[in-house]
Amino acid sequence: MKIAEVGNLIEFKNGLQGIVEKVNENSVIVDLTYMTNYRDLDLEQRTVVNHKNYTIINPAM
């Protein structure tokens, strides 16, 4: 399993997407404001996702 890096776009939990802001030992902190429907979903701005629970959609440039 490849671990995400800061700036990667990841997908997790039934299609939610976000940009990785920080990489921890077992998880990443993700900014969810990337999604166009972020406000409609009534989510917090950031969340923590375990490395086992996401896929990398777009690597950081």
C-alpha cells in the first residue's frame, strides 16, 4: 500500500475526497473543502483518515 503525501488528492468513505494536509504515522489529515458539495454535506473542514481507508486519486504535483 502506498502512503499519501502532502498535496495528494485522496478518496475515502463512499466517495468523499480531500487534499492531504499532514501525514502522520498511521493516518493523514485531509482538507475536505476541495469537494464542490462540501457545504451541502454539512461536514467539518478537516478529518483524519487511516492509511488503510483511502486511495490516492491524484498525486501531488
